[in-house]
Amino acid sequence: QVQLVESGGGLVQPGGSLRLSCVASGTIFHPYALAWYRQVPGQQREYVAAITNGGGTDYADFVKGRFTISRDNAKKMVYLQMNSLKPEDTAVYYCNLMAYEVDYWGQGTQVTVSS
């Protein structure tokens, strides 16, 4: 079983930055992709960014140029550097690991962007 634990969320002012982290543990089969999603209460979970086992990245249009996803395979960690945050970025952010078409999710970390 794979466990994912996110950290780094919090309250930040518009224009500020946060760095989210997610650590994976358990039996993980390689290769695996890592991603971040977010969800606002009452809305569907939406894709934010992903990174492949080889380091290839992809971003949702609404975060391009502001967010950067990275990973450390040795530490089994994925990061999301979020800059120029906007109030509409407020959401619970979830870490996702996908290996052999099986999805694993963390519990989420709250990000609130407000003055």
C-alpha cells in the first residue's frame, strides 16, 4: 500500500508564495508519475500539474508561469512551488501518485490566499 502525506499549506497574501511538499511511503512500483490536484468545496477536483518519472512536466493553463512542480526520487518526494498566488488559488491541494494505472491520494493540505 502507498501512503502520501502533504505539507506546506497555509494562509498567504495575494502575490505571495508557498511551497507544498508530499512524501510517499510504502511499496511503490516504478515507474510512477506524480501530480498535484486541487479542490474547492462544492466543486470537482481539478488538475494542477504533473511530473513523470523522467522529469517531464505538464501544467494546467491557469498555473503556467506561476507554479513549478519538481520531484526527488531518492526521497520519494514531490514539490509544488507556487508563486504570484491569487485568491482563486484557494483550495485543498492533493498529492497524487499513479503507477500502473493505479491512483493513490494524500489527505490534502489547505491553501488560503487572502489579504
